[in-house]
Amino acid sequence: MEQRLTIISLGVSDLTISSKFYESNFGWERSAASNDDIRFYQLNGILFSLYPVSKLGEDAGISIPADKGYRPLTIAHNTRSEKEVDDLITDLRIKGVKIVKEPQKVFWGGYSSYVADPDGFLWEIAFNPFLPMDERGNTLQHE
Amino acid sequence: MEQRLTIISLGVSDLTISSKFYESNFGWERSAASNDDIRFYQLNGILFSLYPVSKLGEDAGISIPADKGYRPLTIAHNTRSEKEVDDLITDLRIKGVKIVKEPQKVFWGGYSSYVADPDGFLWEIAFNPFLPMDERGNTLQHE
């Protein structure tokens, strides 16, 4: 199995609210393949999608508990400087986004903060001086 | 905020069991930056990591419920043919991986199956004839 993935789909409780979060706050643009049932966002080599959690379970033929609260995963958006972390958090705060952890130096040598989306999916906004990225933001081999 | 992400970290209940799942069953190779606390896997332009769920919460300064069961998200690994889906599922079944949904034609025109990792994170193994990928498996603009 090749060492790659294609799509990350978050199961959300309200598609309209979640779409608005990613489009108004993150400033992301949905792709034209989006419709009333699912929203797609073209990222760096992968797709990100928002899908109602009930349909997500239906698609797999299982029942997924629609519990509230933080989800057991984080998605990181790495910046190219500490200042960029500060600027993003300042902007997201103004837009009313829940700041879970204020930007701060962390033990592994980086500078990190966390925000939450409407369902409690955690996004880490961080600068990691040890993680090389190319100009498009793709991570390079992490030795 | 640029339309991209850098790292997906799954909060897992047992790092050894989860690492073994991705390394033995998926055949993925951890990167040298991995240590006893966290495992990294270099994917296509992004990093995938496994981290104990308690530490994941600690890092964000919150408590994440360590409930069992399916997680409200799916990660898709798209193949280049229906046969490749069948072959992967056959191989994963032999290795003892839980097949949540057998490969089958689905309403959106693709061919899809689901497997679960030890914590209930769902992976969709699918062929989507409408989703163009380059030779490295990166998705191209999805119109």
C-alpha cells in the first residue's frame, strides 16, 4: 500500500456552519465538485472534505456516535515563521474562532497554538523550525 | 490562511499496537524523527503521525475523552483501479485487519471499501474514476 493518502473527511454536525467556518475564517475556497451534501477543498495534493457525520457513518455502513467535544486527532497547519502564527491567531480571534491554546514556545523547539472548529476538531497553528517545507507548503522528507 | 495542511496526528490508545498496524499491515515506514513518544510517516507532501491520545490532549491543554468506537472522520486512500482496491483488501484481510465494508460499487460512481485501525479510525480504500491524481498520487484540481 503506497505511503500516501487522498482525502480527509470530517464528519460534521451542521454542514452549513462548518463550511462557513472554513470559508469565512480560514478563507478557504470550496471546489466546484461541492454540493448540498458534501463540501470539498483542494489542499496541497490532498482533498479536505466536510460531510454530515450521519452520512459518513452510513457510507461505511456503521453508526458513528455523534458525541460532542474534542476529537481524538489534530490537524496541523504549519507556518513559515512565529510571526505568521501570531498574525493568523490574531485574525482568527477577531473572526470569533475559539482559541484553545495561545501561541507559545513549546518543548520540542517550536511555537504552537490550537484553535477548534465548530465540532471540536482541533487545528494546530504552528511554526516548526525543524520541519522543512517547499514553497508550496509540502513537507520534505522528515529524517 | 493558505489552503493546505501539514500534519495529521491521530490520538491513539496504544502507540505500539497502532505503529504495528500501519507498519505491518499498510507496509508504511516510519521516519527517523520518530521516537518512543510519537511516530511519523512521510506521506505525499504531508506528515501522518501517531501520538497517544492523552498526550495529544495535553499538548493542546485540554482533556480529550478516550472513548472507544468509530471516530467521526474518514481518511481515504485512493487507488488507480478497482482491482487495486480488491487486491489491497485481500491483503489486509489476510493480515487480520477489520474489513468494515467490503469493496463494492457505490452511488457516486466509484468502488469503495472501509477498514478500521485499532482505535476505530476509518480508512476508505477506494477507486474514484472522477478524481484525477498525478503519478505520485497527489490529487489534481477537483472541479
